Amino acid sequence: MVFSDIFFLLFFLPLQLYICSYVEETKKRNIILLCFSLFFYAWGEPVYVFLLVGMTFIDWVLSLVIRAYQGTKTAKAALGGAVAVSIGLLCIFKYSGFFAENLQAIFGVPKTIPQIPLPIGISFYTFQLLTYVVDVYRGQAKCAKKFYELLLYASLFHQCIAGPIVRYSDVQHEIRLRRKTMTDMAKGVQRFSVGLAKKALLANTCGSLVDMILLSDAQLSDMSKFSENLSVLSGRPALLLWLGVLFYTLQIYLDFSAYSDMAIGMGLMEGFHYKENFDYPYVTTSITEFWRCWHISLSSFFRDYVYIPLGGNRKGKARTILNLFVVWLLTGFWHGASWNFILWGLYYFVFLVIEKEFLAKKLKKLPGFVRHIYTMGIVFFGWILFRFSKTAYIGTVLKGMFGLNQNGFAGYEAVTLLKNNLVFLVVAILAVTPLVRNVRKYLETQAKYSKKMMRFKGVVFTAAPVVLVLLSILSLVGNSYNPFLYFQF
């Protein structure tokens, strides 16, 4: 089940909100939320819900040991056990096939590759549980007194499957005692409606165009059509390939940030205040700044639980570069058990080191638009590494974008597609900028000084969510294309 499913929008979410609205006691609301969350997860993973519950139970028990023996070797051993179990299970389910394939390619063993289905959201809830046990060990979070409290935290349907990665220390108080206010409810509805519209009206359209131009994941993963796929991609005119990568660049932001918007919005409806996961990364002017604004919860996880514990930048230049290498190797690997993700992570490692060591002062002297072009150029080509798991596809697309496949620059198909989607493209590009946020802030400011603007603001803020939700539902009805990209991670 995804947030943009008709069943979720018209039945699951309204029913959950309706039932919880009649329950005052936080404990009872938590139990209701837990039941809905486990049902939500089991809808897509009826068997692997037991994996989620089991991992949570193990970490809860070991956190009790950490609390009871705080500051001793026993506590450290319990922490090590919790980390080993969580990382071990993640590696088994997500990476065992990858390791087996590479061992087979090098040594000829094993004879058969294990085919283990990937549990939905395992990367996200594993990292959340890791932050819990580490923060309990560090004394930065209180140990969950009841198992169901930790299970609610790990399985909460708002953010269990595709983030943002919420730290227990950020929501521990709200799990035990939270207040639902009309202000939070209104903000939550507004935020959810914006995210739903980004997904249904923009991201899905971008995605369908990407699949048409650059081929779908199903086509690309079918090795029996490998040669045919290469032939199709090599024959695409350069303009069409540039458009395909541009639509993918827009899709991946609109899709993932939409999910985060909806998660944050639903959290507000229930009295939870999740931190932001995106801060308009496509308007940044350096790669360092881009990664402060893109998938913030993941970047901050690696910073606080990997980079800083390894020594950060406190142990000299060589050690700093090594620490960055480890972080970006893991960042790439976290996204998927494939070499292209590792290359994508190391791609950013190289540019961040170059930027940090050689370009930091020079970049500051350049005009803002030049720095922005530099940043988006790196991000744009980086998404090609992210999109294709086979290096042959990556090379073919890169060469084709510069006409090196004897593919020509444009053609009737490319020009027609651009003309037909020009207005949509402009809207999608504007949607990744702070334009709407700035208009909202302007209306809020003007409403303080003018009754007419206050009434206008009230009408807009009330009508906009209704219109966006209705348009989104109309778009989703009968539309079979409705994936969330980050579900695969």
C-alpha cells in the first residue's frame, strides 16, 4: 500500500483519523495507530511484518540491558549485539545476492545465487532502530518502557517504509504524551495535500515519460532483452536523452519529497512533529550544500553515526578524506545492492573532496547562477549512474547525449514530445523551487496588515488542499502507473 493508493486515501487514512479522533488517552491512540501500522505494512509484506516485529523486540530487550548496565562492558556488548543483529539481517535480506554474485564471478562459488525477496522499507526501519539503541547507549534517548512503544516507533505507517528516518529521541516524548491541535491538523492536511499533488500530478507524469524515453525498470532488468535495450537507447536522438534524464531528475525529487511531505503531514495530524527531509536541494550552489538539503535524515544519520564516530575532520586531512570515503561508500551501498549505486556514492565523494580541498574559496567568488549551473550539472549526470544498473546502459546514454552513437541531435519524436510537454515541464521545474513557499509566506505576511488579504488567505488556504486532493484522486483513478521510487531501498 502506498500513500497515493485510492484505498489508502478514501478508506485507510480517513478511518484511522476518525477512530483516533474519538480517543483521548495517548496510550489507547498508540495502540490503535500500532494496529493500523502493522496492517499497513502487512498489506504489502504479510510475512516480513514478523521480521520487523522480531528486529524491534531484539533491540528493545538489548536496550533494557544497556539501560540496566549503563557505562559497563555489558552495556557495550549489548550495543554491539543490537548493531550486529540489525546490520546482519539487513545484509542477509538486501545484500546476500549481491555478494554471492560477485563471489561467483570471481571464484566460481557458490553455484546458486540466493533469491531472497527484499522486505519493503528494511533500510529505513533498520536505521531507525540503530539510532534508538545507539542513542540509548549514549544517554541521548530514554529506553522505551513498553515494547509496543518501540514497535510503534519502528512501524508507524507515516514513515516506516520510505522515511524520513526519524530518531527515537525526536519523538519519544510525543509517543508517550502528545497533544493534537487544530493548528497542527490544518497544517498537516495542507502539507499532505501538497505532497499528494506532487506525487499524483507531477512525479507520476515525469515517471511515465522517463520509462518511455529511458525504458522502464522491468525492461532494463530483463537480461534477455539486453541487446535490444542497448539498440533502443543508442538510437534515441540526443535531445530525447537529455529530456529523459531531465524528467528523471525531476521525478526522483518530486516523488521522494512528496512522500516526505505526506509523512510529515500525517504526523502533524496525529501530533507528531517530524523533521524536514528536503530543503529545495535543486536551488543550491555547491555539492556540499546540496547534500545538506537532499534526504536530510539520511545525510545526518551518516554524519552522526558514522562520520563523527570515525573521527570526522579532527584527525588530519588524510583521515578526513578516508572518513568521507567510508561515508559515501556506505551511502551508495545503502541505496541498493548494485555497483552503480556504489559508483554513484563514490562519484559524490570525489566531487566533495575536490570542492572541499580545492574549490571552496574559488566557488564563493563566482556569481550565484554559475555556482548553481556547476552544482546541477554534477547532480544531473549523477542521476544517470543512479538510474542504470548496467555500465553498458550508462555509457550508451552518456555517449548518446553528445551524439556519439551516430544518433543525431533531434527528430520528430523528440521535438513533438518537447512541444507537448513544455507547459508541464515548466510547472514541474517551478515545483522544485521555493516559489510556492515564498508565495505562501507573502500571503501570511500581508494578512497581518490587511483584512482583505486575511480573508483571501483564508479562502486560498482552505480551498487549495481540497482542490489538490480532488485533482490528485481524479488523476489516480484508473492510472496503473503509481510507484514510489524509494520503496526499493
